[in-house]
Amino acid sequence: MATGALRVGKVQGALSRSLDTVGLVGAFTITSLMATVLSRSNFFIWPEPNNSDIAGWPPQYLVLFLSTLVGWNLVSGYIGIHYTEQPDLSASHLARLLLAGFLWVTTSALVIFVFKLDEVSRSFVFAYMLLGGLLIALRDSAERTVARRISSYRGIRRTAVVVGNGGQATWLRQFLLDNYCPEPYTLVRLVDPTEIDSNNLAGLAVDKDQQEDTRDTTEIFVAAADIGADVAGLFPRLFERASAAHIVPGIFDTSLFKPALGRIGNVAVITLQSGALTGVDAFLKRALDFLGAVILLVVSAPLTVLIAVLVKISSPGPVFFRQERVGRSGKRIYIYKFRTMQCDAEQILEGNGELYRKYIESNYKLPKGEDPRITAVGRILRELSLDEIPQLINVLKGEMSLVGPRPVVPAEIEKYGDYASLLLSVQPGLTGQWQVSGRSEIADYARRVRLDMEYIRDQSIARDLQILFQTLPVVLSKEGAH
């Protein structure tokens, strides 16, 4: 098992270094071509070809390239930037990336100074390192793709065995088969713990054709709820057949918390964290909210004036609409929107018993195209989510965040059940996980709750930026608009 795991780690490390090298070679080549083309404009200073060139590259530029190539591999290895199966958006990983980038730039500047590379264009250095950094940043995605292609070419399948004989084992097997992983399991077998003994480890083979070399991709999952106190005795024997063994705790649902394994003396403990941002992360999130809201308000000012005029002339009533929502710590807030309904919307709804019943049964929403309260202009605003622009005022006031869970009405709090306290531990957002996952098309309220809880668990500055970038295409495509 140890040999197989070590071999996998070496392959992944070699693949990482190879892709980094390809990225830097590509960046240097592209920048060289740009320099050659733009040298006449004096934006780049590119020496004329001479006999001292090596493979068409001037010696000083070649020294720069080789030093940055070696420097990046040393720095990334020292800092610990490793391949991960899933995108790592944690603050610690991003901090390592920033530190590695800073050290890389610093060492490159030191090389230019020590070797007196005075003839190297500063514009060339800037363009090369910027492009190289961007290509290296894409390395993780490329690495996952290449790793999958290699595994597919070699006929390697990612397989798993679930040890257990009860409900948790059955659920876990289906969970793994439903492709909840970046590299899905192609085959998952259930094994009763009573079938495993020191003389019959072959019982863990996923299928009869499985060879010894495939154990590097075979993982063991132990359903602790099904086995109970006997689980500890299984692991020494399980490690003889798999590269990894995972225990799935059966105490309660831990999927909505950040787990970390630790020890108190000789006792193993699982630490669960809610995911709430604190300290520097909380400050950065508030700074992002404030600056983002200011910029968006300024940029959207002409559009805001146009929408206000259209709302005013389309139907009688005010331009803006206020509605009560529940904010952080249960505080009642009033969110602002452009009015998209008739002023007597409540009377229209309550005056139609069948419509009102459908409204309640559909989680306080009516099917698209069936709501008589919405004006013609309001329908367009809702489809493009333009009615929510005034909520930037709520963001400036600190009542909302750019990214967060859905702002809910007081009547919805009880639907969150035991998770209500988690919901109220953060500020509601102008956009969020629900916005980029189908919005109003998510009919199952339990799934809406789940999406909100998953955001709270995984929230980070990087995750917020990712959701913000995903929101624009979703809005423009009118996906899930209501």
C-alpha cells in the first residue's frame, strides 16, 4: 500500500512540474513572438539576431527564462503547492499561491540584478511573468484533465468498496456512484464486514478481473454507523488491499460543517466548524462588499435612471418597493427593489382563492407567466434581475452582502428547522449559490436550504469571487429567472 501511494504521489508531482514547465515555455515563446512583432514600436526592446543567440534566443533572455523556470519549481515545491482532486479555494492555499508568486518575482528580479541583465526589456519581463503566472494558475484544471486522460488511456478505473451492511452503507454506495466527485467512481461494491477476515482479503476485490496494480485507485469506505465498536479492528486488514481507507462517521450529518481530524492525547477527535468568516477574512469580505457596491452603483447609474422612468410611466405608484426580510442575527431589514408589480398586488392575490393557494403551496411564488400582479416592465426587469439593483444600497448599509444566502421573509425561517441558526449567522446576499444553480427553477425547498447551508460551509473570498463571475452569464441567459 505504501509503495503504491508513493508511486501515485511521484506521478502527480512529475505531472505538476511538467505542466508548469510547459506553461512557462509557452509564455516565453508567446512573449518573444510579441516582442519581435512590436519591437518596431519601441514598446519591446528585442535584440537583432546574431551569432551568440542560442536556438534563436538572445543569451540574456535565455538566462532569464532558465532562472525563472528553475526558480518557480524550487519555490512551489518549498511552499507546498500540490495537486488536489478538487479546486482548493481555502485562504491558506491562496496565501501559499500569493507567497509563491511574490518569491518567484523577487528571485527573478534578483537574477536580473546579479547577472546584470541590463539589456532585457522591462516590458518583456512584465508581459512574460504575467502570462506565465496566468498559465500556471490554470495548471490544476489542466492537470485534472490530463490525469483523467492518462487513466482512461491506461484503462484505470477509480473504484471503491463500501464496508457495511445497513442503511448508511447503501446510501454511501449510491452517493459515490452519483458522481459527486471530480473524478467519479466507476464501480462501487458493498461488502459485509463479516465477510472480511485475515484469510479472505480477496473479498475486497471490486471484481474478479481486478489486478494488483489497480489497488492504487481502489479506496475503502467504512460505514461506521453499520459496524459500531468493531470498526477499529478492520483497518489494519483493509490497508492490505487499498491505497486509502475512509471512515464515514455515523453520529449525525456532518456534511454542512468543515471537518478537521485532530487528537487530544491518544484520542482521535473530529472538529467541526461552521464556516463563518472571522478576522482578516471577514474584513476583506466587508471591504469587497463596500467597494463592489460603490462601483456597481456608479456604473449602473444611467441604467438606474432609465429603469426609474420606465417604472414610473408603466403603471401608477412609486418607483421603489420595500419588503421585510430577515438579516443577520435575526434582525429585521427592509430590502429595496424596483417595483415590478401593481400597487394593489396583495388585493389581486387575496381576491383569487385558487391563485392564493397556489402561491402558498409554491413557496410564496407563482409559476412564470401566471402572476397577474407583475407589470409588463416588471416582467423584463425580473428576467434580467435588474429589479434588484437598489439592493446595492442594502449592501452599502451593511445589511446585506454581495454574495450570501437568499434573503428570506420571516415566514420562511421555520422551514430551515435546525439550520435556522446557521442561516442567521451570516448576512443575506444579493447573489449566491442558489442564484447560479437555477434560481426559481429549484422547486424543492429542501434543496434551496441545502444550497444556502453549503455556501455557509464553504464560504471564502475566492468562493465569493467565483460566484460573482458565474452570476453574470446566468443572468444574461435568464436561467431560472422568475
